[in-house]
Amino acid sequence: MNGHMQIYFEGHIAVYGAGTVAVSVYTAVRWLFKNCTVVYFIVTRKEGNPEAIDGIPVVSLDEFERTSGRDHMKIVVAVPENYHPDIRETLEKRGLREYFCVDSGSESILMEEYFKTADEFLPLSLFGPKRGKGAEYPWNLLTVYMVRFHRDRNLRSPCEYPPWICPIQAGAALTNMSIADIRDNTGDHISEKNGNYSELTALYWIWKNRGYVENGSDYLGLFHYRRILDMGETDLCRLREMGIDVILPYPTIHLPSIKEQHRRYVRESDWNAMISALEELEPEYAGAMPYIFSRPYFYNYNMFIARREIFCRFCGWLFPILLRTEELSVPRGWERADRYMGYLGENLTTLYFMYHKRDLKIAHTGRRMLV
């Protein structure tokens, strides 16, 4: 498949997981490997999980151990990789040693190969030739802010970041601790709303304090402390060379549609408040939403890179909708702190960029999980 890693599945397999990663990996595996059949989804406990996904039963690990043929079935572990050590230990203790853990690197490869076959969500790798190694890179072209929070746990495997990644402390108004040179409680900010907005308080700060700076970076972006887009210097050279407007992570896949995502993370009253805000402020997008949300593709994580004018245009669209949603919510946004604005932001990001997929040049890449 991809030059730096080969992945291949055949025969009967069981996917360990029933969430975003599992469904995305299942979809890619089913499409790419015609000699492979997914028989089960395995979960540690059945509570809170569906009975079936795409007609395939979801079983507990105890139930799986009682199934016939389980000794001849490979388990594909498809959950966020910070859970891998515990799952590996559990499987080994139960004598289940035929397993493969899908980390963010192998997930990226699977999703890239899957989306290469589609007419949308084009991989960044398809946008023209890479510039050769050693070519001068214009470092002032791009600034991506990596969100930090004062309660972040230390990474087990610290890594060095390229000079275009700049840490920013989100929710700085809520603590006396300083963990980054740039904090989101300076200038024009909504730092005190971090309990609801999560990383979006950092996005707001970037928009208001870096979006309109004369001679600022051509591209702006937002990463997380533990999640970054899988991009190297040669990939970034394509931004200017190929006229790319936006880089997003490959969309996660939800079956039967992305309505499953908001049902899992957003209460219905908050969802209805957001719809009312959309209908009031952006009726064209509200009209497009039923079709977009009937599909299985979702832009997770509030993480992207965009040309500066597009970055500002998107933020100028997003934050008035969120502010109006706060006013319409019960309880209202300033009366609570349950991260619901961050989840709604993911839904609105999906709506905005799906709506503009034909008039923006959008490239996609994998998401690396740092542990």
C-alpha cells in the first residue's frame, strides 16, 4: 500500500472497538481487502454501545471468548492508542495473541488508501509532486498553534516540533499557572469560556489577535497537544505551490450517518439550540445541513490549517453561531461548563467545509496521536 508500511488483512477478523476509530478502520478494511470479512466488533463492556454496527454484532470480550472459531480469527484493535497497552495486556492474559493494533500511523495509511478511491476528501499526497529534500522552505508561510492546557499529562514519548508549530495555553484565565509563552487570555479573548469551548477559546484568540496582523503568516492552523496532522516539510511546501486553501484530517466515518456523533456527545436540547441559531443567522447552511448530516463523514477534533483569509472567514461564521447557541441553550452557556460548545464546533466545522467543498481546494491528511 504505502511505501513506508505494508498492511494486509485476510480471512475472518474481529474489530476491537465500537467508536470513531473502529468504524473508520472497519470501513477502510472492508473496502480495501476483498478477502477479509469482519465478523464481530468487540467491546470491553456492552453498556453504552450499540447492539450492532452496519449489521455486524457488537459483543463483549467475554462473549467473544465463547464464540466458535475465535482461535482462528485475528483481532484488529481500533481504539485511540493511549488505550492500547491495557488492551494488549488483557488480550495476552486471555491467551488471545493473534491481534494487530492500529496506531495513528497505520490508521492514516488505511484512510489514505480508502479516500484515494473517492472523488472527495482528496489526500494531500495527490496534490502534485513533493519538493526535493533540502529545498528552502519559507517558514514564515505558516503558523500552527498547538493547544496546551494546564492539566495536560506529560507525554510518555516527548517529540520535537518543527518551528511552524507554536504552543498556546487555552483556558489561561481559569488558572494562575503559565505553561506557554502565548496565552488565550490576552487581547480580545473568550478564555474564561474554556469550560464550554475547550480548544475553541484558542481558535478565537488566533482569529482576533493574529488573523488580521499586517504581514502575518499566509496560513494559520490549530493542533492539539496530543493530536497533530501528519505532515512533514515536503508536504507543507505544497501549500503555496499547489494553491491549497485548507488542510483537514481525513473525516471519521459513522454508520449509518454522522447523526450518531451528535447523539453520543450532544444533548438534543443543545442541538436544537444550535439549529435555531443557524436558521436565524445562516439559513443557507441550515438548509444544506440535512443532506450533509445524512452522510457518514465527519470532521473531528476542531483541527485544521487554512489560508489566512479563509481561516478568518470561517471563524467569523462560526463564533456568532456559537454565541447565539449559548443564548438559546437551557441552561445557557455561561451557566454551565460541560464542553458542549467544543462538540458543537466539530459539527459546525463539518457543515462549513462540506458546504464549501466545491469552491475551496481542500486537502486531507492523517491524524497523529501523541502518547
